Amino acid sequence: MSEIKKIKNLKEFSTSADRFEGANLLCPGCAHSIIVREILNATNDDLILGSSTGCLEVCTAVYPYTSWDNSWIHIGFENSSTAIAGAEAMHKAKKRKGTLISDRDPKFVAFGGDGSTYDIGFQWISGCFERGHDMMYVCLDNEVYANTGGQRSSATPIGSSTVTTPAGSHSYGEKKDKKDMLSIMAAHNAPYVAQVAPNKWKDMIKKIQTGFATEGPVYINAMSACTTEWKFDPADTIAVSDLATDSLVFPLYEIINGTELNITYRPKNIVPVKDYLGAQGRFKHLFKPENAHVLDEWQKRTDAKWDLLQRREEARV
Ligand SMILES: Cc1ncc(C[n+]2csc(CCOP(=O)(O)OP(=O)(O)O)c2C)c(N)n1
Ligand code: SF4
Ligand SMILES: [Mg+2]
């Protein structure tokens, strides 16, 4: 059983670079690095980490340099999950045989973007969860294939203009709504799944520490604001993230053992969804009169999803 790390204050927590260096090539204001640091700084345990191909991997491991002060594996776009599951299985086998060189049990964490998680690596993640590996899988969900120039993924929300769903005179951008990955992962009977956002750092610490204390596969869906593809000023990452959580576009909740749903953040003042959309260039065409129906649809869907979450919390289903 790992010891729970005591976090004294935000400054110490957010600036400590013992595990993940500030020296990396991510865009200024990229939420990926904030989230990674929040996760790694939430524990004192030894860590075995992996990253799928994507912005995080490409920008933190430029040969011969690395930003990672832990064991770290990069394998393919689709399979950081399986690489980490393999490391976890090997650790267990060596422990059983008594051939480990240290008596400390590390934590095993795989990172992947939404393209890697929701789409191309999905079957590998599903397999790891079905087999019940003792690992945490973290999706850095920026709702787009950022590293390859901004193609839509199945996490891209309605109305978003991407290079493969461009808004113009004949289109308002992405037509479909994003996949509900948390429900899909909960349906694997995972002992713990949770949605987190970097602006709500105390909520993040609590969930990550719960995840590390849980035996079995843990899924974390982390909203990761992307200054380049969402098109906002790099100084506004946390402000945009606040709008996401306070408009309930990105609700914060957890699901334990597939059924026990807890909402972990209820904004005192819920802000209109259009305030969140209006802060980002990827949605700017939605404010043209001909696209007013998409703005209405956004608000309606967000209200309906929040209502459903509250009913699921009450019903424990
Ligand atoms: C099997 C395979 N398909 C496609 C690629 C090309 N590729 C590399 S990174 C990337 C986009 C990554 O998107 P995402 O997983 O959302 O991470 P982000 O860069 O947005 O953080 C793609 C398509 C690849 N490396 N391997
Ligand atoms: S493109 Fe987006 S996800 Fe990639 S490094 Fe820049 S801000 Fe981060
Ligand atoms: Mg992405």
C-alpha cells in the first residue's frame, strides 16, 4: 500500500519539477504539461510511465534529451497502454519468483491523447482493462489530433472547426458529438474511472491519489486545453479550463466499480455554454446568425447530459 503524499500548497505542487522538467517543446500554455506535472507530483511512489505518440511524447523526448525524471517508455501511437500493462505483468511475475532487484512496488501509468485513446488505441486499452492490469491510463483529451495538424477525432465536439471538418459557407464544422469514454470505460467494470481538469487541482489530486490506491485498472479522462488547435491566447489556458468546468461542458465526476457515480464539482454559478465557446477560435463561426441553432443545440445537450449525470448519481447506475 503506498503512502498518501501530503500536498502543502499550490506553488510547491505546481512548480516542483522533480519528476517532469519544464524544459520541453510543448507550446507555451499547453495543458498537457500542467496535467502531467499534477499527476506525477500527487505521489511519492516510484513510477513506470509510458506515452503514446502525440504532442506529449514528441515534445518531451527529442533525442538525446528527455523531460522525464522517471522510467519512461515510448512505443507506438496505439499501445502505450499495452507496453505499461506488460511492464506491470513482468513486475508481478518477478515478484512472485523473488527476482526483483528492489522491494519497492512502483505505480504504472500510461498516457495517450484522445486520438490514441478514443480511436486508434482503443482496442488495446479495452484489452488491458478486461485483463485487469494494475495500472492507470490517462487520456490527455484535447479533442483533436493536435500533433499531426488538427484532424478531428471521436472526441471532437459538435461545431468544432478542424482541418478535416472545416467550417465554411456549407458547414458549421464537426457534426457529431464526442464519444462518452468515461461510460465506456466504466462499462469494463473498472474499479475507478474519473474525469479531471487541470484548473481544479485539488479535485485532481484527490482522484489521482484514489486511483493510485485502487487495485486494478484505472481510467482518467483529463481535459487538456490546446492553445494552438482551440485557438486561444496561451495566457488563458486556466481561464478557458474554468469556463469548461463552470459551464458544465466538462463536468467533473467519478464512477466506482462501474455504477457508483459521484459528481465532484458543482459550480456555484453555472456560466452559459456560449461563454466557453466564444473564448475559442475553433467555434467562432457558431456566432454567425445562420449557426445560432448550433449554439442552442450545444446548450440543450449540455443541460441534458448534466441532468442525466445527476440522475445516475442518485440511481447508482
Ligand atoms: C498507427 C499510427 N497512426 C498514425 C500515426 C500518426 N500520428 C502520430 S501522432 C498523431 C496524432 C496524435 O493525436 P492525439 O492522440 O490526440 O494526441 P495529441 O497530439 O493531440 O496530444 C498521429 C495521427 C502514427 N504515429 N501511428
Ligand atoms: S498543439 Fe496543442 S497539445 Fe500540442 S503542444 Fe501545442 S498546445 Fe499542446
Ligand atoms: Mg489530441
